[in-house]
Amino acid sequence: MKDLKKIVISVLVILSSLFLFCTLRSIPAAKLWDGYSVVYVPAGSDTAVVQEAFESAGCNDVISLENQFVPISASAETPEVSLALSGLESSSYLERRLLYFFDKNHEYRLYYVPVLYVRKAEAAVKFMNSRNITAAVNVSAAYPFLVPIVCLIFAGILVWFSDRRILCAFSLCIPVFFSFTQPFYSAAAALCLFMYGIFLSLKVWKRNNALPYLFRNRLLIAFSAVSVLCMFLTGIKCGMMFLLLTTSQCAVFFLMSAVSEVCDRRYSFRPVKIIPTRMISLSTEKSLFCLLVCSGAIAALFLFAVMNVRIVRPSSEKSLQLPSPYGTGNLPTIHDFVNWRWETLTYPYISLNESGSDRKKTNPKEGDSVSFMQYAQKDGKIQEIEKSIVYDRNFIDDSLKSVENLAYPAIEKMLGKNSSASAGYVISGMQAPTVLNVLILILSFCIALFFYIAQKQGRCIAVPRGVK
């Protein structure tokens, strides 16, 4: 029962950590929107000059604040459009969608240009700069797969050289997963040191006094301290996520220990490791080679970072946070548009006198319907016809199709091509490392190389004090 409790608690901690890693991920993607590039200008810029720049450069179908209308193909005199324009909508979708045309601090106005005209957008930016408008285009850059791949390859090498390959593979799964949710160069370097520490810890797995032995190990102390320092220098959020990673890693060890205890009870004879922990040396040929590989992995990250380093970041990008489907926040999505369309089309026909009814239902469920009477000419006579609007798959598909048929470049067209469960803000160009990131990489590389050289020369750096 005690072991079962350990297993359940450990599994819950691990699953909760994985969920938080996914929810609070920091994806450094400069390509904010599929199919569109973002041009941003100071909020107080002359819109006439900006429009002239796009027209002179040949940029068509630019999504801007100035060309947004009620996204329904109906006349402005219809009750649906009139009520939507009156501001009576409870979902406030029309108001919230305006957030897409400003950065988080409302210091810049945003324009979305189809990628077909990305080169022309750069020409438009040059035109604006010539008119004293400091505009810029958000650069296109893919997800930095090289960062987590380095961690994955290094983890594979550690598993191959480990004396307990299954345990090592299971232990390194969460750090590797973490690298995909926080794919920063400096964070990956810290993870390499962290994973090497896990690799060494498994050498004394299930031996008496293993924890005191590891806590006195200078190499593990140094690697742990540098890992924490590098993570927090990368960012407060990244540092807090690393502390969560450490907690989940402890849960992994508890889980493996509990499972091992349960498996051992099936046997009448339980073997005991007679060699004391203090006689186990962590400085072996395998561990030295893996430490050298760790240095090489950090060196590779350093080279990737130097290739993309930005010595001086434009002041306009220091805190520029732009809307993106990859961010976290409370920006409306295409799903909110569908719900708003349902509210708008049904709002004029919901009875005020109907008891217990929601006058404005902003979160309809599948199968909800509203019926009302209309008058239409049939066989030369005006007849009363009952019409129903049903919230179902057909309504959703019709809503998405109606966006494509809008006669102007609506923001909903971009949202439809980038459908996501949530949308928020991400830092512009955050995939480009700064000088601080490079210094963190240098620190990580030096600490790994120092311990490798020290142990190679026969210095007992990895041996606890008092051990002969």
C-alpha cells in the first residue's frame, strides 16, 4: 500500500509537470503567422503615409485596422449588423479583435502582409523609413529544432554508455521533453549539465548512503549550481520551469524506486549490493568520455548561437510582444468568431419574454437552435415561413466559408488559416540569442571542460572529501 501510494503520487507529479511544460511553453518562433508577415510602425504614425508605402510597393490584401468591417456578408441596415454595430454583443468580439492591430503595450500598430508580398513589404518599410517612420518587418524564422536535437543526441549517448540503460532512458525523458518546450541555447546547455548529473547519479543507484555521497560530490554540486544559474539568467520563467523539472525528476527517482521495490518482493531472495557507496568512483573512462561529449554538445550550441547572435538588439524590439497563435493570452480565435456569428445571427430573434432563456448566449453548444418567422414571396403571395438556425457542424463550416467570401482583407481570414485553441503574445525575434546567452554558453562549456581536464590529469575532483 505504501509503495502504491508512492507510485500514484509520483505519476501525478510527473503528469502535472508535463502538462505545465506544454501549457507554459516558450516557443521562440519569429514566424508569428502562417501565410503572413507582420509589419509594425509606431502607433502615432501617419496612416496615409503607411498606406501610400504599401500601395507604392505593390502590397495587396494587407490586413489593417483601417479596412476592418463587421465580418458578415449582409447590408448595414439589417438588424443583425445594426445590433452588432451598436455594441450590444456580450461577447465583445468586435472590440477584442482590435487587439490584433497593436502590440501588447499599444506602442506599435501592426499590419499583416501575405507572404506572397514579403519582399514588397520590405520595400514598403524602406519607403516608410525614408519618411521618418521607424517601421520594421518581423523576420521569418523556423522553430530552432537544432537546440532540442542536441539534447536528444546527448541523452542518447548517455543512455548508450550507462550501466543501467533502461533507468537512464526513463530518467532522461523529461529533460529532453523540457528542451522542446524551452528551446533556448543557454537552457539547452544547462540541461546538458543536468543530464550528465543524472547519468552519474545512476552509478550509485540503490546503494546505501547514496544521497549523502552525491550531495558531497563537487562535480555534481558545481553542475547543479551552474544549471540553475544558467536557467535563471535565460529568464525567470525558464528558471521556474527548471525548478519544476527538478521536482518532476525527483518524482521519477521515487517512482523507479517504488517500482523496483514491488518487483523485488516477487523473489524469495533479494540481492544486496555489498560494495559501499564511498568505494564507487564516478570518474571512470565512460564517464570521462561522456563529460567530453557534454563539452562538445555545449560547444555545438555555442556555434549555433554565434551564427545567430545579435550584438545590439534594436531598441524597438527590446520588449515588443506581438500577437501570435503560439503565445499565451486572451486574444480571440476563429472559434470565438464562430460563436460571435451565432450570437449575432440569433440575437434579434430571441424573445425577451421567454422565461429562463438567455437573451444572448455567447457559448452555444452543439444542437442549440433558434426558430423565428420570416416573410417571403411565394407563388405571387407573401407568406410566413419558419426559419431555424442550428449550431452544428454545418453552421461552423458555413461560418468559416463566409470568411473566405468576405470582400475585404478581414482579420478573420488570417485567424482561419492559423486556427488554434488559444492565442496570445510572443516576443518578437526572441529566437535570436543575445550576448548574455553566449556568455552563459561559455560559462557552461568552461565548467564542463575544467572538470574533464582536472579528472583526466588525475585530480580527484569527483571524489567526495574524506574518501581515500
